[in-house]
Amino acid sequence: MNDRRMQEKQQTAPQNNTANDIIQNFSSDTDIRNSHSQQPNQEPQTPKTEREKPLKYFGWFCIAIFAIILALSPSNTVDTSEAAEQALNSGYSTILALGVRLLSSDETTAARDIDIVHSHPQDTTDIWIWDFAAEDGDYVQILVNGVPLGNAFMIRHRPVQLNIPAVGSIQVLGIRDGGGGITYALHFGLNGTTYFNTAPVGGYNTFTLTR
């Protein structure tokens, strides 16, 4: 009889242990679900370094654009080099850059007609014209063999590029003086030379091109 009770007791113990395990597991699962339900839905956050990359690239892009604009913009600084002084004295230069400024204000100088003999093989060439002194509202008009090449325009520090015949006469007609004289620089691509001149109002300088 006692042996039977002992067997029943041994059989009951595992059942109790199993029930306890189930209750504990259920409690643990409930706690986990509750903890998950209490946490708000959160979207995955992009790492800080990933967020900063577009801003970094945009910053470098802006810097590059600014550098390009600065490089292409004409200088507002007057060139006081020895080469610039020689250009003022002689009236021409083969080494100064396009758009160079030689004076901070206009100074009246003698208007000159210039003959250019060259060996340019092509029928046309490019010229660049700009104001090498003060940008004060001087207007000129370019004529080719007496015929206007477009309308009159204001010369500025930024060079204006035009295409002309390689042989013939080029006139720079003075239309309006913004003050102190119509000072201009004219660069010819066919000989790589820049001429610094003054156009009289209502008159013109003639550049005669021959081979």
C-alpha cells in the first residue's frame, strides 16, 4: 500500500512541475508582449553619417561653382606690373591677359589708327573688346569696312568677343562717353596683340588688317 502511494506521489510531482513551467512560460510571454506593446512604433533612423553626405556633397558643389565663376570673372584690380606700365606707354601688349585693367579711372589719350600686317591663314579671326579703365558707361559700335557689325553696346571690364574678316578695315566708333573719354582695349586673335586706345565721340579709330 505504501509503495502504491509513493508511486502516485512520484507520478504527481512531474505533473505539478510541468504545470509550473507552463505558468512561468506564459507569464514570460505575457511580459514580453506587454513590453512590446508599450513601446511606440519607431521608424528606423538613418545613421548620422548617411544624413550628412548629401549636405557635404552640396557644399563641395557650391564651392566648385563659386571657384569657376571667380576664375571666369574679369578682375576688378588694376594691374600695376611692369608689363602694364609698358602697355600704357606703348599702347599695346602681347602678354597681358584678356580683360586686364590698366587704370582705375578714364584718362584722355590721343586716338590712334593702327595698321596690322599678319600671316593669319584663315579668312576670319576673333577680336575681344573691353574697357581697360573705369566701367562708366562708354558706348561703342564696331564697323567692318564701314558697315556696322551689330548695334552699339556698352563696353565693360568683361571682354566682348566678335568675329571679323582677317583682311579689311575695322573701325571702333565712339557713341557715348560715360566720362573721361571712351577708353577701350582691343585684342586681335590673329596676332595675339592687345591695343589700348581711345575713341572720340562721333569719330572712330581704324585698324587696317593686311597680309
